[in-house]
Amino acid sequence: MFTAFLIKYAEIGVKGRNRYLFEDALVEQIKFALAKLDAKYAVRKTQGRIYVDAVSEFDFDETVEALKKVFGISGICPVVYVEDEGYEKLAQTIAEYVNRVYGGQQKTFKVCARRARKNYPMNSMELNRELGGVILDNCPGMTVDVHDPDFELNVEIREKIYIYSEIIPGPGGMPVGTGGKAMLLLSGGIDSPVAGYMISKRGVKLEAVYFHAPPYTSERAKQKVVDLAKYVSAYAGPMKLHVINFTDIQLAIYEKCPHDELTIIMRRYMMRIAETIAKETGCLGLVTGESIGQVASQTMQSLAATNEVCELPVYRPLIAFDKQDIVDISEKINTYETSILPFEDCCTIFVAKHPVTKPNVNVIKGHEKNLEDVIDGLVQTALETREIIEIG
């Protein structure tokens, strides 16, 4: 029955003179999402509307699922087109539509006609009244309720006549690419994939960096992170995953620095390396999955200590989230089951038994001087030997 979809957006509609740039970006993201499917589609923008037309056989549910991963879409409306062949043809199509979609059900309804083409012989109020009568006469079980109906039948008079009543919720947000680019510090845990999802929902394009520690962490741990990047990429679009061999840096820190400061000093070097790659790749900030107080390295003092090494801003979309809030989102975007697989990306040998929770930056910097004879070379080697994996 349905061969097209009307795409609704929210925030884009208030962008003023720049609105067309956001609409164009949304069209491109829709095309990218649908290109992964076997069917063929035409995506077009006209008169403040975006339409997706299926131009070959297609799977309805598969198409909707793809569109539900496109940031910027607030609603997906399956549409029936009617050629303007007179009112009688429209009335017949309306009756067929309601019977097919809601036939046999006891429903209340409201007709919402919009006459964008002003030369149509009936105005919006007349269409509402006449088409409401058609439904009452031809669709058993239907009654009118203009205040709180079970469904609204939308009829838009344009170059064709568009009929729809269902609005499938989209993910909202802004089209990816309209908010700049950032570097995501991606681990195998629950939080960082959700942080990537959240920041890309605001239109930010992502690259990602993962710190690997062979042989203390396995190839399965690395593959777990690659799989998580693929889940994030389904929403955020294609990205590059930079895999850093962090083993020698961790061993040097373990050998030369106080063990209660291992986590915070390692974290500071991760941030330094991530920022170096970010600047190389045109990123405007770093993104982490940190939440205040969740672990010892995420106290206010610890976050300040890691921020101290960065020139770029550090974005933390989950900073005030409870753990359950984060888990709920991870389940929604299908990363949770992968995140809890028992392949750790940080070996327990490098985790302090009693980590400092209120680090003093000056003390930390003093202990980092113990690394001066080796750290620059280790960081340079880690950057030069990194593996770059194309995701999406």
C-alpha cells in the first residue's frame, strides 16, 4: 500500500536562512542510510518537505529501521499518493485507506487537510468536513473526535495529494556533519559508545581512538571495540577507528610512577595522544563517556587533572547521567550486549588497588617527570604504529 515516506524534522525548521543547509545535510544522511539496503529509493526535497520514494520492491520494516537511525528525523510518515483526478477519486482513496489501515476497529478520528495549492476548488475546512463525512459513511466503527482522536488523517494538497495518518518516531537531533567533528575515546565498556551516540545526535561527525594493550588484552577485546564502533556508526555515519598500541606506555608508567596514580596518569597520556590525532584530523574536541563519581578516575578532581593536559575542549555527554540511564540508551542502540562481553580492554595489572580519588595536579605533574627520559619516544612510536580501521 505504501510506496513513500514523508520525513518530518523538528529543530531544523527554526534555522532561518540557514535551514536549507540542514535540510540538504539531512537528505544526504537519508541517502547514506538507505544505500545500505537492496532496494532503490529517490530522496527529494520540495516545499519544506522531504520525501523518500521507493522506486523498486522494498521491505517496509527494513526501510523504517534504517530511517530510524538518521539523526535529524523526528517522524517517519508512510504516505499514499493520489493524482489529482477530482474530488470523487480522492474520496474513494480516503475510504480505501481508512478501511485498509484501521478496518474493523473502533476508532475516533480527525481529518486535517492542508491546501498548499490554493487553486484547489475546496478550502481546508470544506475538505475536513466532506472527507470526514466520507469516512463516517464508508468506514464502520469510526467516529469523529476533533479534540483527542485516536488518529489524525492528514491530507495535503500539493502537486499530488498526500495522505498519511501514522507518524513513526525518529531519533530527533541534528543531521550528522552539521555540528563539526570530534574525536571519541572509545573503549569496550558501556559508556563511551553511548557518549558517541549522544554527541553525534547533535550533528557531530566522529572519529574514534581505542587504546589496546597486547598481550595483556586479547584480540577479542579489540574486535569487541570494532563491533561497538560499527553500532555507533549505524547512527553516526562512517568513521575511522585509530587503534593505539598502549602497552609500552603503560609499562613505563607502572614502573616509574606511584601505583595509586596509575589510572590518572595513564588517562592523561590517553588524552594527550587522542588530542594529537584529533588535531591531525580536523576534530574540534574530544568526547568521553565519563560521568561524575562513577569510578575513581571520574571524580571532579580527577576530571580536572585529565582536562589539564588538553587544549581542545572535552565533551562529556553523560556527565550527569545515572548508570541506569546509560544502560537504557545502550540497550536502545544495541551496544549493551556487546559491551558486557567478558573481554576486558584494560588489564588488571595496570589498575591501582587503591587509586587516588582527589589527585593534585601539581603532584601528578611532578611524578610524570619520572617518565621524561622515555615518554616522548614511546608516544611517538605509538602514534606512528597506530592501525586505522575504516568503520561503516
